[in-house]
Amino acid sequence: MKIENIDGDNYYIDLDTIKSHQGYVYYWTLTDKLKPSKDGDMSTKMYLEAECGKGRQKYLSFYFYSQPMGNGNYKTDQFDNPKWVYPPPGSTSFEHLNYVCDYVN
């Protein structure tokens, strides 16, 4: 599944990683940027946990890559106690959340 935003960035969900476990859905996403971020990253992989019935998700880990499509050197950021977030309607995160929730149901 791919979404492109108005800036030309592409957002993907890795369908092979979508897993449902005890009422939660886990999945990986990839953001491929048209231009480098202010930190020089060209792509980002994120691992998320979603609670479909409540329309919320947690970002469990981030990997920031120096090259497009998750290639090159990377930095990582893990969260010990991630907080639930409610993606706003129309956002890429909202679209991803709805997609994975529909996918597992």
C-alpha cells in the first residue's frame, strides 16, 4: 500500500508485517522522502502498535536512513513508554491506521 503526499514523499505499509495479537495490530511503515529531512535522512522505517476500536496507535521504534527506501546508514530511536496518539482525519497516519485495521478484519 502506497500513499504520496503533496510534497512528493511516499508512504508505504509492509503488508507482510501486519499482525494482530490480543486486540492490537502491529505493522511496519516506510517513508521515502523526495528531499532529505533537516537531519539529512532520506527515509524512515517505523514500527507501530494500533488499537483499531479506539482509533489510536503507538510509535514503538524509528529507523532513520541516509538513503531512499530504507537503505544506507541508519540511526534508531526506541521508546520505553510510548504514548497513544490519535491521528487526525486526512493525515497519512490516519490512512495507514484505517488500512491496517480493515486489513485484519
